[in-house]
Amino acid sequence: MSNSSRARITPRLVLGLGVLAVGILFTADTLGLGSAALVLDYWPVALIAVGATKLGGRSTSDRLFAGVWIGIGLWLLAWNLDYIDVNPFQILWPAVILLFGLFLLFGGRRPGTTGDRGTTVNVIAVMGGVERKISGRAFEGGDIIAFMGGGKLDLRQAKLAGDEAAIQIFAMWGGYELRVPPEWIVSVEVLPLLGGVEDKRTHQEHVDGAPRLVLKGVVIMGGIEVKT
């Protein structure tokens, strides 16, 4: 691993430093060495910093991630400092529900057959688990919805219909595990909100023209794992 990769500033690093700073602040307050109340109103700066780590990203999801986190941070900061009267938390859950509804309507569903040998996958896991294994030879992608639930999708025996296929994901308070062939390229274009997508494949050697699986959508307080 190069020195540049070790020094890379990530959202996780920024959040970790922010939590550490808050811990130090409250410890100092308890010991009478300072006042936590003087700076608590500025905690949304941490969210702005998290978004700033993705400002230079090349993908659309990176820029969307940056815009959402910076926007939320600025809104919360303005509310804490009494510049605005609209409480962001009052519209948070309606916004999440609206986002969920929009995904259901425009989540990219496509015609095709489902099942073990189908061309698409359409999974809805609500307060439970759903496991699917696809072995079709013309896989085109599909949709995964996990709300307070999750499951597994095994694509290790599947073949793409073309050079690329996309899976639209909406995961809230839940997650999904995707197993893919080792030669596949997995491109992540998912917007994570207090969640994330992690590619846990340890050794990848891709060649030109390798099949590409694109993951799109939103992960809210949940996670997606990619394995072989």
C-alpha cells in the first residue's frame, strides 16, 4: 500500500476524528477544563467535512454524496445558530418516505423473467430475509429493496446479457450481500446516508472487456457487501 493511499481522507476518517473530538470535549467539560456548550451548536460542521471529502470524486454518486451531506450540514448549522426557523428533523422522515416512494415508482424496473434462470432479479425484503441465486446466461440486472430486512443474491453462476448490467438498490435499516464472479468489475454508484457499500473481494485482476456490474441507488443506515 502506498503512502498516498494511507493518507487518503475518507468520510469514515472524518467521522472518527469528529467523534474523538466530541469525546475529548465532553471529558474536558466533566473535568471543569472547558465548556462543551460553547461549541456544541457547531457539530454540523462535521457533516460538512464528511461531504467535502467527496467533492473531488469523479463519479456522479461521489458528487451527489458531497452535495447531500454538505447541504444537510449547512441546514443544521443554520438552524442551530437561529438563522432559520425550519427544523430539519421535522421533514427528515417525510423526505425518506418520499424517496422510498419515488424509488418504487422509478427504480428502473425492466421487463424480463425472474427466477433462478431469469434475466432479471426483483427482490423486496421487508422485515425479513430473501435469498436468491441466479444462474441465467443473459442477466440484465434488476432491483433490490431491503427495508428493515436483508438477504443474499448469488450471481456467481450468472452471465451478463451484454458487457454491463445494473442493479438498483434501496436499503434502509437493512442490507444485502451480493456474491459475484471474481472476474466481474463492480462499479458503485450508490448514495450512502449513514450507510455504505463495501467490496470485500481481496484479490481482483480485471482484464479489458470484463463484465461490469453497476450498483445504483440509496443506502440509508444500512449496508451492501460484495463478495465472491
